[in-house]
Amino acid sequence: MNKKLMAAVVLSALSVGASAVHAQDLNSLIKAAKQEGELTTIALPHDWCGYGDLLAGFKAKYGIKVNELNPDAGSGDEVEAIKANKGNKGPQAPDVIDVGLSFGPQAKEAGLIQPYKVSTWNSIPAEVKDKDGYWYGDYYGVLAFEVNTDIIKKVPADWADLLKPEYKNAVALAGDPRTANQAIMGVYAAGLSQAGGNPAKAADAGLKFFSQLNKNGNFVPVIGKAASLAQGTTPIIVRWDYNALADRDTLKGNPKVAVVVPKSGVVAGVYVQAISAYAPHPNAAKLWMEYLYSDEGQLGWLKGYCHPSRFNDLAARKKVPADLLAKLPAAANYKKAVFPTLEQQEVYKAVITKQWDSVVGSNVK
């Protein structure tokens, strides 16, 4: 399944049962969305996957106000925000969510999201979308080390290196491992490395790894961001490669940033989009999805170093500018990438979120 999923995301595959939005229908959708006049998003930092430009592009194209909730929220927080605002038609109720792959099926089962198939549905790989259109893969990346090389002179090459004394008070996750998908997968990736690639042992091994990291005084219980990296509070952050690469560009050498894909435990994560079942602005939400899954939107994610789900379709039609392809990391970095199945994600997510406090005992804020 892992290899099939990886191939599907990278190479793309066609699915069946697409629903096309024709020009007339799209015009009707645009009109209805403009009447609603607003879209509420959540957990979309402007430096994540090019979202800053994507949000600006959507507003400029359609003249719809975007209300942005809690940019630093994790996937679990997004789902909870839908639950907490079921009857709320005000600005605190998210219309759309962008969450880790495992959260999509969970939200569907809980009745928290509604189906919608974008007009480009056929070119989204079948392995990363719900056949009924409740959720669909948007982009993926791999977990990497983002390193402030002005402070860290010897850059770590693999997970085991992070335990060394030279990295005291240096290592942070980019989220709370009790709620944030990125942090949960960071713990899993460390464990996969420690367990010699055995997914059945990775969750427990990851918790033990971070427990040792904490005991060694190397773990910093702060959510790592570009600012904390630059300030030296968290000179090493475990985060998605696309976030790290975006930070490198934003910081412009002050400080110097190295982005390292570890030698082992290379874990890829697929994120998915969905529309809240209680969306106050359902038409604006659907239009947002149409925008994100258009060529324009997909290239917007790619500019933010995120591999979009329709990447192969774009490449086949020669829609990806050569200069953009040249800025992406070398393909060799991704040869060992492992795409955990949904079943594996359910297991390790439960173990890590429930046992973090008892095994690691570090309150990440």
C-alpha cells in the first residue's frame, strides 16, 4: 500500500465518478459565493505551502473577504473547531479545513464534513481521496530537520544524532504532539528510524526517543517556528520540508538555514481538504476548493515547496515552469520516503497522543 500510495501521489492516477463543474455552473457558484461574501479558514499560516499568496490570489480574483482563524492550530484543533461551532453562523465557525490524512476519514465518520467534487476531480489520485468526495488529498512533503547553522555548526544527518550532547536545548517539534499532525508524525518518524523501519514498533520507539531527548536536556518544549529558529530558542526544528524551505527563503541568510532530509525514518505526509458540514458559507467554501484544485492553485502550493496532488497532471500538460521545478529539492532525497497507510496512522496517532504525557512528560506550548 505504501509504495502504491507513493506512486499515486507522485505519478498521479485517474479516478472514476468525477463531477464536472461547467462554465455556467461555475458562474452560478461564483455568484452564490459572492452573495455570501465571506470565507472562514483555519490553521493556514501564510508561510505554509504558499498559503499567503493563495489567500491573496483568491481574494483578488473573487473579491470575497477571508476570515482567518488561528493560523497555528493543529489538525485536531481544526476538527474540534467544527464540533464546537455546529450551531454558530458567525466568524468563529470554519468553512473549510486542511488536515492530516487520517483526520479526513475521522471527520467523515463523525458527520463533520460534507461532500464536494471539484471540476478537476479525475486528476486527483484515487488513493488519496474519499470516493464520495468528503475529503481529498491536496499536497505532501517529508519530515526534515530545519537547522540554524549560525548556531549549530555540525548539522545532524539522522535522528540518532539529535541525542548527542552538542544539541542540548536545541531540538523542537513544530507543534504539540498531542494534537498536531506534523508533530505526531515527527515522533513517528523518529521511532521508525529507531525501530529499523518497523512500523509496528515506531510509535512506542518514537515516544521512547523523545523521552530520552527530554532527559538529555536536548528537547525544547516550544512549538518551533521561523522566529524561534532565528532567535536561537529552537535552533533545530523537526518539520515538513516545505515549511523549512519556505523559512530558508524568508530568512534570506539571517540566519543561515540548512534543510536536512534524514538518512532514515523518512516519513511523508499527505494533507487533505474538506468542507465543514456546518459551513456558514458553503458556496464560498466550494469556490475555494475549485480555486485550490485549479492549475493556478496547484502551482501556488508548488511555489510553497509542497508537491500538489495533481502534480503529474500539470507536468504532463507542461504547466509547471522550469524555474519552479529547479527550485525543488533533488528527487534522490525522497527515494526512501514512506507513506504510512491510514490504518497505520490510526494506530500510531492513538498511541502517541494518549501516551505523550506519561512517557515523555513534556508540555509543548
